[in-house]
Amino acid sequence: MMGPVRSVTINDIADHAGVSRSTVSLVLRGSSRISKATIDRVNASIDALGYTYNRGAANLRTQTSQAIGLIINDLMNPFFTELTATIEEMADREGYFVYLVQSNEEPARQHKLCMSLLEHGVAGLIVCPATGSSLETFDRLHERRIPVCIAVRPFASDRFDFSGPDNFRAAEIATDALLKRGHRRIAFLGGERGNPSRDDRVAGYFKALQQAGIEYDPALVVESRPSRQSGITDVETVLSLRDRPTAALCYNDFVAISVMHGLRKNGLEPGSDMALIGFDGMPEAEMSHPTLTTVSLHPREIGREAAELVISRIREPNRDVTRRIQTPQLIVRDSCGTAKR
């Protein structure tokens, strides 16, 4: 009768690969300090011996976790797709994996997700705050001393690292581009009041108008929750005005493409009858008709910085709070037409 099969140990892998036990341990934890040749040799021994790493047991022994929680607003938005992909790439490179969840722009759901991720023992959190986020959520995170990086949207607290774009400047350069093309009636379509990104963009839009000596008209600023359809309703609101706008800034590229559909629904052609500029710089902007002028907010760079900040906070809990701001870039395409005289 055969006796019980002995489990493969880290020592067995070390002997088989001809490396130290500590080297095997570092490879299993995904350390970036080990050469690729050594990693390949250790992994070949793992495969040959049929070893399975019990990460949960390892975390209990070391009182650490290799998981990072990522809370985003909208999985359907390509901006967050690019952001997430980069965060996962960076986390994987440093031996971490990502729990991805979506808040749906609901502060109560965001709070519940944050607390649930803490219960699951994540090492840190990257949070893209929902519109109307509660201070209580972030107070709780700070009290628990969990490493946190706020991403994309600034939050009214100087206690956390931040990675995001300069939304104020983004709207300022977009408005200036339209003003230089002769537009004087410029609308701002989409986004909800209280969303820090939207509020900063409206402020940048207002400043550019003010510097051009143009009076701010609140009837040209339309508030709505951004979606694939919201731009249709938004643009119909300003088309109903006696003095219609000749151009519009759209809260994001999705809204801008929706606005294009709304214009055509009303017998107008985007780009010629109304100039449009979006925000985000998503790939779909290059494939719209007409191609969409947009302000790129560099989601991949924001994701890379967010991952670096939360991982460095995990490793250096007492370092100074850091803010990384990406400079926006205007990408001019066909939708940014000149005002008709």
C-alpha cells in the first residue's frame, strides 16, 4: 500500500533550480529585484515539480497582502479602461494583483465597496471618487491607515496621494481654441454639479470667456449625468434657445459623440453647424464622423502614477503626501470648425 504523497516545498524548488530558498520566495512574491533568467529557472522548477503557491497562507505568515483595490466610476468609459489596464500592468510588475469594482457614481455604494475591500485585507486602495463622495468614507480610510491614492478626480483632502489631470487648464485651452476660431456663443454640455472634474472644467471655461470679454450665460451650461445618450438631450436644450451656440465643450468624448447624433437628429451637421470639443482623448474620438477634437487627459499616465503612488505608500507609510498632475493636450481634428459669419 502506497503512503501519503509528500507536498512539494520551497526547499525542493530551491534544490531543483540551484538557487537559495529566499530567491524562490522572492520569485513567488513577484519581486522585481530578481533577474528574468533566475525567474524563468525557478518557474521551470515549479512546473516540473507541480508546486502550488498558497498565497493566502503566505500573507497570514507575513501579515501582508498582495492585493490592491481599485474603485472606478464607469466600466463602460474607455478612459477608465485604459486607466485600469495600466494600473494592472504596474501592479503585476511589482508583485500585486488588482480587485476591480465599480461605484456607478453612487457614494453609498462606494463607501460599502471601500469597507468590503478593507475586510478582504487589501494592501492599499486606488479610488476614483464618485460625485458627492462623503468625507466619512475617507475619514474611515485615514483612521484605518490604509494606503490610499485618489485618482482622476481631486478630493477635498490633503491627506492622500493624488494622480490626475489638470481639468481647469484642459477646459481653458479648449475654450481658447474655439474663441480663436471666431466662436462667441460657446456651450458647456454634460456632467453633474458637484463632480470635481466637471466643476474644474466649468471654471476653466468661465475664465477663458472672461479673459475674452465674453459674458457668462448660464443658459449655455447644461447639467446631466454623462452617458452614451445624454448628449442628445443636452444639445436639444441649447438648440431651443433663441440665440443658439455655434460651438460646445462636451463633458467627455462619449457625450460629444452623443451630441453629434443629437445635431443630426435636428438636421444639423457637427463640425460645420456646431463645432465640438470633448475631453478624455479616447480612441473612439479618432473614428467618429467628423473626427472629434478632444483634450487628452492621459489616462495611462494617470494610472501609472496612481499605481506607483499606492505601492510606494504601502512600502513607505510615512512618506510625504504626493500629488502628480498631468498636463492636458489639445488634439485638433475635424469637429472643431470655424464660426460661420
